[in-house]
Amino acid sequence: MRQPLSTLFLFFFSFLSLPLSLSLTTPDSDSQAPQDYIHAETDYQEQLHLRPLPRAALLASFSFRSNTTFSEFTSRNFRLFPRSLGQILSYANTRELHLRFNLGRWDAESWGSRPWNGAREGGTGVELWAWLVADSEAEAERKWVVLTNALSGLFCASLNFIDSTRTTRPVMSFRPEGNHNDVDPGKMHLLHGVLPHEVVCTENLTPFLKLLPCKGKAGIASLLDGHKLFDASWQSMAIDVRPICVGEDECVLQIEQTIDMVLDVDRAKRPRENPIPRPLPSHFLPCDTSKPYHSHDTCFPLDHTRNRDWSLTQVFGRPLKGACPLSNPSIPPICLHVPSSRKVFFAGVAAEQENERENIRCYHLSPEEEFNLVLPPPELPDADELDLVVPPTPPPLYAERSFTGYGQERGGVQALLHNPSKAEHVSFIYFETLPWFMRIYLHTLTARLIPNNSTTSPPKDIKVKESVDLIKKINYRPALDRARPSHLELHLTVPPLSTVQLTYTFDKTILRYTEYPPDANRGFDVPAAIITVLPDDSSDPSAPSPDSNLQPRYSLRTTTLLCSLPTPDFSMPYNVIIFTSTAIALAFGGVFNILVRRFVAADEGPVVGIAALKRRLMLRIGGLLKKLGVKA
Amino acid sequence: MPPAPTTLSFNTHRARSYVVRLPLFTRAVLATIILFWILGLQTWWDVRQWGALIPSEISFATLYRMNTFPFIHLNIFHVIMNMLALTPLLERFEAEYGTLTTLALFFGLMGASIWVFLLLGMEAIRTYKTNPYFVLGTHNIPTWTTPILVLFCVSALVPSASFLGHLSGLIVGYVCGFGYVKYLAPPEKILRWIEGKLNLLGRLPHYVSVDQKTYGRFGVLPSTSSPVPPAVGLVQAPLESTPRSKRDNEEVAGLEETGALERRRHDGATTGALRLRRDPRIMKLPPYMSLLFVIVGVVWLLLLPFDQYSRRTYISENALLPGQVHTYFSGSDQNVLRAYKHEVNALVGKSNVQINDKLESILKGIGLKTARQNFTYHAAGHAISGQNLYAILQAPRGDATEAIVLVAAWENAKHEVNRNGIPLALTLLRYFKRWSLWSKDIILVITPDSIAGPQAWVDAYHDAHNPSQVAGLPLKSGALQGAIAIDYAQETRYDSVHIVYDGVNGQLPNLDLINSVVHIARGQMGIGVALQEMWRHTDSYQDRLSTMLRGMLKQGLGLASGPHSSFMPYHVDAVTLQPFGSGWHDEMAMGRVIEGTFRSLNNLLEHLHQSFFFYLLMSRDRFVSIGTYLPSAMLVAASFTIMAIALWVKSGQPEKEDGKESDDKDVSTAVVERDLFLPLGVVILCQSLSIIPLYLFNHASETFLTPSFLFFTLLSTLLPHALSFYLTSARNTPATAQHYHLLKSFSLLLLGMFLSSLATLNFSLSLIIGLLASPLTFLCYPAKTALGRALSMGLLHVLSPTTAVLLVGLAATQSGGLGGVLLEAAKAWHVSGTWTSLVVWCVWWPAWIVGGVVVLGRVGERKVKTL
Amino acid sequence: MDGGKVTLGRAAGLYAGAAVLRLAIFSLLPALPDLLTGRVEISTPVTSFKRLQEGLFLYNHNVSPYDGGVYHQAPLFLPLFSLLPSYATFPFLTNFLYVIVDLLSANALWKIAESGEAGASAHFTSPRREKRWSGFVIAATFLFNPFTVATCIGRSTSVFTTCAILHAVAKAVSGAPFGAMAALAFASYLSMYPLLLLPPIMLLAYDRQNPTRAIRSPLKFSLACTTTVALISAALLGMSYLLTGSWEFLAATYGVQLTLSDLTPNVGLWWYFFIEMFDSFRSFFLAVFWLHLSCYVGGLCVRIRSQPLAVITLLLGIFAIFKPYPSISDTSLFLALVPLYRHVLPLMRYSFVIAAVILYCVLLGPAFYHLWIYAGSGNANFFYAITLVWGLGQSLLVCDLMFAVLRDEWEVERPEMVGKEIRQI
């Protein structure tokens, strides 16, 4: 009975497939052009894109999107839009909100460019930026505090630690994604804050799923398991709220939640009850039998041939419990990106819909049936890796940032920005928020052009000239002690096939002993640098051009850094105060001692001795006795 | 009345008499402080925990802390600082108020909150008393600031203490400030009664009785006048307002009529003190004192191995949890290891680049990011060049903030190929890749040699490299938290692991690292552990001593002893593990030891900072911490300073024609003017000359090293003669004995200074040099007879830096004799920045030259003019 | 005439020698200046040359240097240094400026020494005054003092303050009250604390003023001086306001010295104290420390009224210990004036101890700082202990010098006590 049913489905959806292929918003396609949003205003849609990557990695990007009209929103009528979040937004006058929870590193060398062009990820930890409507900066900051506190409660993250010392107002790096034509641009305030040390974990996932219409009980969200998600090599949870207007008529408020993770298939396939990577039994070990010394107890491993096969239930640890009934049925919930040459099996009621050109296969599911997807091992076992996966597209820019120098007195920051493309320049914005206790010296900022991939530093004389024409624009706001971080935005250009080395130095401040965290000797986390690649270096990034939304930007984040500050001895306050006071007292006493007393020769001056005092005593007693005698 | 001595010279009697004069309670306090410090050395009872003032633990039950905390100290520096600061104030206070009062006040209920206050309240009283002489407005502001300052310190710093305490402190403060301390202190009558009953005056020495209370003040630092009678007018000035002023007047009258008696008694005391001070034997004391210091220093060192002085090791960083994890490195990984071993054996004899090519392909196959680095050092005409290969295993869920390093040099320090170490490292990395629990990146560094390669890599990692010699690193990770080096050249199975831990310039890794390795290897794997090449260590005194001495020798030489040495200067704790002996343990066991250690390091939340960085290990589980062993080096260094001071004083005293002080007492001790320029000039000249050997031996090419050294030895032998010839004969006015005293004084002062500050950086080197140079203290008195001069000069030549280097060269035959030693020194200077040669040539050598000059010096005849 | 020529020749030789030494260090050891600039003993947050460069950079790029936590120095430095060519490209002129400033200070010192004020002031003439060093020797001790050289090589801006103070004293000695007050106003504009020197310098100027056009009434004189200082400082501040366009530089320069918001370690006693201080008591102790620093002025002026120069010397010594951000350049200023009292040096009791203590600190300080910051094997207490000892050693020097000066005075009225043991009651 099942087979005809599936064919029926297939038949039913086959004519839908053409228009629908437009509406697929894959993580790789250039990020949301407005016409993507045009279809059905108040619907809910969810989609999972699976994309095997080299080295037995699997990129899974979940996206959940629901719209609500402004009229419903203002009338507090929440259907699919999460009420809790909606109330916070309306209370804090937030027009547009972007919240990110990130963990791990994206390995651009082997995985290529980032999903959603990096638009749906943040730096390690928690990152939050929002456009608030306020009349003054002060009011905007008040709203900001309200927003962070409310969100920290909602997502069980310590977002409330984003205070003025972590908040900046980027100028060039961010643009609103939605339409705000109805608001006076002067009243839109963009605030941005990062918590690099925040560890993202399950307690952040649960409230995230609670926001979904199906609450993770059904649909692709039912695959999300904390253990697998947070065992991933890289994962990013994002929430974006933005107003979308279609032409002049009704605007909708759109919330989009995405989860992207790169699973290590080897680790993911381990059963939950036995996660310890014990050595394989030797007969399972794939060996290079061509080696002369190959024998039963000697084996040169061929690791890259393992783990090219997986199934949905294996890697996610649980089956997919059908589609979410609330979701738009016209959107296929699952899409798999593999070369059309590879075989793919699926179990359960579904309709496969293949797109040869883009190597995409999508599956329409039925609401109640479980679904499983199986990718069998390749026919010839030692096939080249790149034939088995869709070759990743190289990113427009590679960025790596590290500290230079050692010791707890001063240091330097060095960012290596490599442009892989052979032809065109890459122009981008390098944005850093540095905590106030890093006193950076901007006059030491140099951008050197390193001829291709050679790490030897060029002679000093050219660096000035280079920095002149590499750095187009500097937007710098120095830090104020205990009040605000330093905010550095650079507009840079890298010539093709070359690397730019960006360096500057800073001093490490010693803090009051009450300002250190309990693990003072670990160091302080420095937020990731945010790099936004501009579509073409001609356009001035700060000027909000009307068509800027049309041009996609590619953005990436460097890793966070750990800055170790000098620490005082925390057990000392009492002794320090006693010692210093004593030293001061000694000097003070010495000076005034000499000042106020007169000199005499050693043998001059009045004399006192025991005898004298005894005599004195006798005199007094005698006097007393006399008095008594008189009385008597 | 004997002529009073002058105040022109600093003389040791002041200090001495001051110490002698310390009153009872002050002594008690100092004694307690020292006592508690000594108590702190042992381990079975944590004195600090018991007595320290921990605000969180202040409760009514633990109020005793308020009295005990001042005795509790962190380390020797703390103790010294505290005693320096406390003694003068406390002494004055007690001298003013008497022992009983002090006792009562300092250990009353107020306890701590009175401590500091009263010490400064004393200042206030003094200023107030002397107000008539001091016209600064009506409110003498300075008087008030200090007491309030400290008063508020106290109230500030004991947050959970009762408000009553503060209030009483405040009241006491103002009462004291006005000089009515008697109202707070126990009434005099009672005190006097107690004293009368106990007859303390007779019993206790240095007891300051109520009657002896001297209101007079001494100088800011101790002057030497014996306990001074009070100026009556002054004393009573603040008390005029009290009803007892009438009585005071009577006292004055009483004093007047008994003036003569008092005067006589006072003179007696003075003459006694003066006689003591003028006793010429005092001036004969310092040489013996410094000799005593040297001997005590050595004996102290020899005592350390005993159980009473050394402590058992322990893990003080709780996050490490060594040996708490089960290790899974076994099974089919051994097959992989065998395969890698085949690959590595096939590479032996290939060029550095070929080796790296192959290894890099393997590492890429494992799935790591790899990069290379070229380096070329130049030392003594040699070019030490090579190419490092390193791979980074990125922590699966971490970001690149921290990293642990695994070093496997292709050749170990003895130039044996690391046949097992490299395959083991590769297999381990492949195994680590499977775990997802790493919170820190793991970096595998494969260097062609054991000294230059790691140095180049670490330098470049911290961007402290010289770009012309060492290439930068294309690939980086986070802050290095620790490093383990595998030196596993032996083919056969082993039974123990040898931990090499000495860094460059005697720096040491955090003791916790060594302890965790020991803990894992012995406790978990059952592998023996040895230190300092003590292959068999029966926990006897001799073995402990020899372990300690070997360690000190290595630190003193300051050479890099393995791949780990280069990491220490960057505050990265590192050790090298060498299997040795023959037993049943195989490579997998070694791998499990390293796995366990990495798991421990991976647990770290903070950079290792808890345990000790200065220690001497006597066996795998006994050590001495700096507080215990530093005094021996400090004593040796102090012996020089003492002599310097003594000579300074002596140079200030006039001399008879025969050049020796007479012993009769009524010699006028007017101090002669010192002529500083000649001695200073000579000392500075010698110091600046010392640049020559330093530069010569670090920049001459290998062929010229030995001849230039011999030539220099000849020169430095002749130099003292030339200088002394210039001093005695060539100048129109020959140098006087005073010149020689000052010369020696300055050079010894410098030597002591250098050594004591060196002792904090490299204890062993400072001690070794100090012992070798100690004869300079005793020999260099300008000898009277030519024979004595010749003898002592000969002894000096035996103990000269050049001879020492020569002897080392002769001893080190296997490393190429003298030339080899000099070459090694030059390499160490250029590659790993060892500054042992700096110390030898710029600290010891100049002092030796000056010593020679003084020995050869003949006192020219010149009548010194007196002031 | 002839002697004058000789001294002139010697002066030229001395200055040339000092200049050559400094310029040679600048050119032969190019790494040394930046190394010294980084040392906490030499450059403090309020005098660091690196911070000056940063401020300059921001100033030239139209960012207010005072709207940040780095630059805490006087605004007038900005136009001065932006006139010079950029240090990165053409450092010679900047170095030369620093050398010139040192030489000017030495010249002022020479004037002070030649005036003989130390030995014989208006109200007191020391019996020992014959035993004195010439201006040549004193200028040489200043110019070749390692502390001075290090400060100059480290290009700390405190050399300007030093120069201004010395010129104020020199003017006062040479009977030019107005010049003295102007220099003093400039010094206190640069780094605030010299304002405390106003009373002794007024006394000095009053004693040494030119008999022809003298203001006899002390009240009038002091009023005139105070108003002069006030006016000139006001003018300087006004210029700074016009320069930076706002008053925020006050908080960023003098405010930082008053509130010690930048806790970078230095050789003084404040930093660790306020690192370990409880927040609720911070302001109180700041007040107390400043009060303590200023309370010496009155006492010294009253007691040693007859020798204002001695008062200035001692005060400079005290400032070098108890300033918020002291550095060895303050010590070098103090040590520059001490040799003026060559005649009372034999009366000092602890000269050897003082020398030993200071030398020990010079060696141990960097060692302990290295152990704390770089080797990581020591903690902050190491360096703190050394700063404590350094402070104690210097205060011992101050007290001992004071003792010597006072005893010198006292022996005028008690000539028979020369060379006798004495005590104080």
C-alpha cells in the first residue's frame, strides 16, 4: 500500500516543484533578498539543509521562519509569533533584533564559505545587536538595558552582563535587514554587545525550541538533541526579528530562527550510551595494504575512507517525527546537497524532488510518519573525497587573528587577512570591540601587504605607504576607563592573491582587586573581530544606500582571544594598607620629629632614673601621709 | 666627662646597641613573628589558615585572629618587610608606655584595631607634646592625619567586626592623641603594684617598667644614646590640663635638689655605653661574622635534605586531578604505532626537509593543520639551521584561546634519533583527534634538534624572534598552558621515566606539573620516576643531597637541558620525559602517561599559578621551597655586605703611622674625610673592562676561542699587578690604606648586591659564585709582608674565574675540552639567551680584579687630614 | 674675566659631552629608547612618551585625546610636538629637544650653585660654606646621573617639569620673582604638584629680590606672587581650552592625578595601596594621601625659614616619594639639588646605608618586576616590597639631610658642639 501512496505524493507534488524551487532559501544562496519574503505573509515554514563536507563532516542548517502582520502584533494577537518575545520587543521599542549563540570554529580552509554567507552567526559566546527607536541616546541605552535583562531571562543566558562597558554603536558594519521607512532614521539607534565568555549549552536550546510553533515535538525540530548539537564541531543558533514590507501595503514582522551545526560524523555516529572513542578492533581498522610492512599487527591507517556513510537517525540520535503540521506544506522540510552521482535512500512516506543542476534533493514529508535518510558508502571505497561531496565554494576572505608578545605588561594584536581570489580586490570592514583594560595605541596601527603566503615581514620602509592606501577609512572611539570599550572600525582593501597583516599594540591595565573575576589567572576574553565583506569597494559603507539591501554582504568572525592581565595578591589588602601606612608614618614621624625638637648635647638635658622616680614616689606618699595626718 | 663620640660616621655600634636596647615586648613580638614564620615552614599544621585574617572567617569565635594575623606571613620577604616596618614604631611605643601597658593594649579586646593605631598615635602624642615649638595653626593637622588614616584602615578592613570595636578604637584614638592614654591603659598605680609584687624589673631583661618610661624621643632611626631621661617640661606639657599638674611641679622641685646624684648615675651609664662602642674589638668582629655567615649558609644547605627541613610534595591546583581519568590509549592504536615506527625508521638519515615532507603528509592524513618554520642561528662562526614542523589539533568545541604543546625533537640532546618518540607522538595525535573533550588546542611540534628548534618555535610563537634569523609562524593558536616533550630514543622496553625539568637560566616549571606527572606515572601506571639522572634513588640522605646538588649545578650553569627548556622564559611550564632502564613497560604505557598528563592540563581553568616556582627537589616526592633555602644564598651574599660596611666604617677611622688602631679608650674618634674618587674610579674601571671578555667569548669564531681565552687569562693575571703598580708607585701620591679599604668596600658591596638580587632569579648560580668568590672577603686585606702578599695572591689566582673556566674545560673532556665548553657557552648565549657568562665576567671577574689589586696594594705613607 | 672665559669653556665642554652622550645612545642603541619608555620606573601614565604619541595621533586626526583612557598629559604638549616632524619618520629633532631640555635644566642648576644660596642665604650663613662644589661639578652630577640619562633616553615628559622647576628656583635665586613665578606656573600647569612649591619659592624670591626694586612688605609680595601664578596658570589653561575646545582635559589630566584612576605600577606607594583598597574608602584615603603630601610644606617653611632653598630641596625629595605617579626622574631632580649641600653632607649619619639601600632597590626592583610580570614566578608583592624599601630609603635620605641642615644651623649658636654627640629632645 505504501508504494502507491508515495508515488501518489510524488505525482501530486511534481507540478509544484517548479515554482517551489524558487522559494527555497538555501543557506548557500545569497542571503535574503526581499522578494524571498513576498509569499504568504502569515505563514510558518521550516527547512533543514544537509550538506556533507570533506573530512567526514556534515553541515546541517535548520531554519524556522514565521511572519505576523503589524496589525496583529500591535493588537497583541500572537498566532505563530512567540508571545514572550513579542512582548519584550514591543516593551523595549525594538524594531529589529539579532541574537546569536555560537560555539566552536568554522574551518574555512576545508569547509569553504559559511552558511547564509555568515549572516546567521555570531562570535563565540553570545552576540546581540538591535535597532531601537528612541528620542535620545540616553533613552536608547535605557531601552537597551531593559532589552538585555528581559532576553537574559528568556534565554537563560547572562545577557544582562552586557553593560555600557561592552556596548558599542557600530557605524559601518551592520545594516538593518528589514524596512524601516516608517521610522525617522534619526531615532533609530543601533546597539551592539558581545559576551565572549558565555558558554552556550542546553539551557539555551530549550527556550529556543519553546519559541517554535511545534515546540520541537514534531517537524525537523524533533531532530534537535542537546547532546548532538553541543557535541558538534561548530554550531550557531540565531534569532532574527525584522519588519518586512511588501511595496506600500501591509508590513509583516518576521521572526527567523536558524540553527547551523557541523557534525563530526565519526563522533555523531557513536551511540549515546557509549561515547568513549575506544580504539577500533584491529580488523575494522581501514589499513593501507600496499605498505610492505602491512601485517596483522601493523597497520598504516586510512582514516579518510571512514565515515562517509551515515543515516539521519545515526547522526541525530533520533528519528524525524514527520513534518510540523503548522508549517507551509509547499516547502519541502528536508533538502540534501550531494552530487547527483551518489545514491540516497530514504525510509518513510516522502516525496523526493531532485534538482540536478544544484545537486539538491528535497523531500516532502507527511505530518505523522517517521522519516529517515540514509547515505550509503560510495561504490569504490577509496574514491576521492571531492567526488563524494558538493565541492565547497571558497570564501571571499580568510581571516585569522592572534596576540603577539608575551608577559602581562603589554602586547599586540595581529590579524592576517588573506584574499584567495585571483582577480578582484576585496574591500571589507574590520570591526573590533576591545575591553577598556586593553589600552590600545592606534598610532602603532599598521597594515602591511605580505606578498603571497610568505610570512617574512617586509622591510619597514614600505609599510607606511602600504597602510596609507590599504586602509580606506578608520572609525575609532577610544575606551574610557570603566565606562566604555574601545570601538575600532576599519575599511580595508586587500589586493588579489595577497595577505594583509594588520597589527597594533596595547598595554594591559592592572585593575582594582575587586574588579577581577574569581578565575583571575585565566585571563579575560576579547570578543571576536567582525569582518563584513562589501559587495564592491566603490560604495561608501556608512552611507545607507536604498539598494544596499539588495546587495548581499558576506560576513565572518575571527576567533576570540584570551588576554591575561597582571594580578595583585588577593590575600593582601590588610597587610598592604598596614605596610604603606607604616612607611608613610615613618617618613612623616621622622620629618616632624626632626623639625619640632631642639638639639642638645648628648649629656645635657634633664635626667630621669629609677632613683629619681622612687624619690618622686616617696615625696608624693609623704605628702599624702601629711594630708592624712592633718585630717586626723 | 669623656669626650663624646662624633656622629660623622655610620658605625655598627648604633645598630648593635639599638638591637640590644630593644625592649621586652618588641622582642617578644619579633620573636613571635619569626616563630610563626618558622612554624609556617612545616606542613602538618597550616598556620596561615589558622591565624590569617580572612574577613569571611571573622566571627566572634575566631576573634583571636585579630591578635594573631600580624604574626602570619606569606614568605620570607613578607616577614622581613613586616619586621622592618614594625620594629621601630613598636620599640618607641613600648619605650614610652611601658611593657605592661603595651601588652594590655595590644592584646586587649580591641586587639588588631588598636595595633597600628597606637603605633601612630604615638607620633601624634609626640607632635602634640612638642606643640609649643611648632607653630602650625591651632589645629596641628599633621598630628591628626596619621592616626585617623590608620584608624579608618582598621575599621575599613574588618568589615564583619563589631561596631563596638571601631568605636572603642576611635575613642582610644582621640584619648591617646591627647596624651591621656593613662585613662585607657591600666592605672599606673596598679601597674607599679604588679611590678612591685612580681619584681619584674629584676627578673626580666629589657623590661621597660612604668617608671622607666622615657618620654624623650630618639632620632627617626635609632641613635645610640642610652635610655634618655625625659625633659620634664616637655613631658608634663600635655598634662598641664590635668589635675595632677601641681604634683608635677613638686616633682620638678624634687628633681632639682637631687640633680647631682642623677648626673653622676647618668654619666656612669653613658661611659658604659661609650666604652662599649669604642671597644676596638668590635671592629675586629665583622670578618668573623661574615665567615660565620658563609659557614652557616653552607651548613643550612646541607641540612635541607633532612625530613625536618624538606616537605613532601603535594598537588595544590585542585583543577589538575592527576590520575583521576581512565586512559584508553591501547589496542589497535599499537598497530598504528608500529606502522608509524616503520615509516620513521625509513626516514633516518634523510635530510630535514625530506623528513618533514613525509611527516607532514602523515599529519595531514590524520586530519590536522600543519605548517613549517625555518630558522638559522649564528654562534661562534657556526650556523645552526633547520626547519620545524608543527601541527595543530583544534579543540573540537573550543575556540583558539588556549593550547597545550607536545614536543618531539627528531634528535635528543645527546643527538640520538628519537625513534620511538616521533611515532608515539603521531599516534597520540591521531588518538586525541577522536576525543571531543579537549577544551584547549593541542600542538605537536617536531623539531630537528632539541635546543635551537624549540627555541626558534617558542620565540616565533610569542613574536619575540629576530626575523632575520627565525621565520614567523604562519599558523597559530591560543595562549600556551603547558608543554610536554617526549625524548624516547631507546629501542628496548623500559621500567622508569626520567623527568627533566631545568629550564634556561635556572628557571623551573610549576611544581604542580612535575607532581602530576609523577602522580600519573607512579600512582596510575606503576612506572618508576627518576630526577636529575639519579637512576636509583634509595630515599637516603646522600641520595637526596646529590639529587639536590645536581639540580643546583644544572640550574647554576643555566644551560638548556632539553626541548622543554625554551618554554620556561615565556611562563609556559614544561618538562621532558625520558624512559630509561630495562623493564616491561612499552610505548603504549608511555603514551598513556602523556594522555593522562594532557587530560590533567586540559582540566585547568587558570594558568598554573598555585604551587611553587622556586624549589629544590631532593627526590620525586620531597622538595624545599624558596622560603627555606633562600637564606643560605642570602647569608653568603650578606657576608660581602657586612664586610663592605665594616670596611667603610674602618676607612672612616684615622690610623696611626703604623697603620693600626691603638686600643686605649680615650683616643679621639674624629672621622677623617674620605677620598672616594680614586676607589670609585678603579671599581668603575674594572666593571667597564668586564665588557671585553663578555664580548670576546660570545663573538669570536670557534677557531679563535681557545687561543683568545688563553691570552685573556694571561692578561687578567697581569692586570691586578699593573693596577696596583699604578696605585702604589706611578701616582705621585700613593694610595693610602683608606683607599684600599674603600676600594674593597665598594667592590664587595657591589658583589653582595649583584649576588643577592641574582639569588632571587637564579638561586644556585648566585650561591655557587658567592662561594667561589668568598675568599675575596677574607684575603684581600693589604698584606703586610711580601710573603703574605704572594701567598694570598697565589690563592686568588687559584680561585679566579679564568681558572674556574679552565678547570671546567679540563673536566668536560667528552664535550671537546676547553674549546667545546667555550663553544657551548657561546651557543647558549646566542640561542637560548643564557646569562651565566654575563654573571661570570661582569660580576665575579671585576670583583676578583679589585681583590687582586687590594691584595697587592702597599700602603703609601701619607698623613690623613682629620676633619 | 679670564676665569669667566674658563668657566664658559668648561661649561661648553660639559654640555657638549652630555649632549654627545645622549645623542650617541639615541643613535647607537636604537632599541634602547623604546625599551626605557616601556619601563614603569621611568614613564608613568602621566609622563609616558608612548601615550604622548598616541595623544598626538588622535589630536592630529581630530579625535579628542582626552575622550579616552590613554592620554593624561598637558594639552600644550600636543601643538608643541605636532610642530616637530613625526617621530616614526624623523626622530632626531624630538630627541634633540629632550637633550636641549636637559641641558637647560643643568644650566639652571649651575646658576643656582654659583649663587651660593645653599651656603649663605639672607638669614643664615653656614660656617662650613667654604666647602662647596662648583656649578660645574653639580651640573655634571646632574647631567651624568644615570637616572637623568635614563629619563632623557626614555623621553618621559617629566623632564619639562624638571626644567621648569629648576628655572623657577634659578630665577628666584637671581632675584627675578616674576620669572620664578612664571616658571613655577608653567611647571604646575604641566604636572600640578609643583604648585606646592609656591610658598618656599616665594620665600626664596622674597629673600633674594633685587634691593633696588624690592617689595618690602611680605604680604604685598606674596599677594603679587600668588596673583602672578594664578594669572599665568589661568592663561595657560585658557589656551588649552581654546586648543582642545572643551574643559574635559582638566578631568583627564589633573583629575587622573587626583583620583588615581590609572593604577599602572610605578615606584611610588600609591598604586598598590589603591589596588587593594576597598571601594567605599577609596575617596577618603585619596583625600588623606593628598593632605599628607601637602602637609609638609607648612612645617618645613616655618622651621627652616632661614634657608628656603633647603626647604625646596627637601620638598622635592618628599614629592619624589609620595607623589601619585612618581618616577626616577623625580628622584633625579632631588638628587640634583642634594649636592648643593656639600658642606653639610659630612653631618649626615646614614649616607652609606642610604646609598646601599638605593643601589639595592635599583638592582632588585627590575628583577622583581620581571619575576612578577614576565617570569610569572613571583607575585605583585615582590615589586611592592621593593617600592616600599625605595620609599623608605629616600625618606631616610630626606630626614638625614634635614638633620644635617638643622644641625648646621644649630652649631652656629653652639659652636663648641662641633663634632660632638648630640640628641634631640
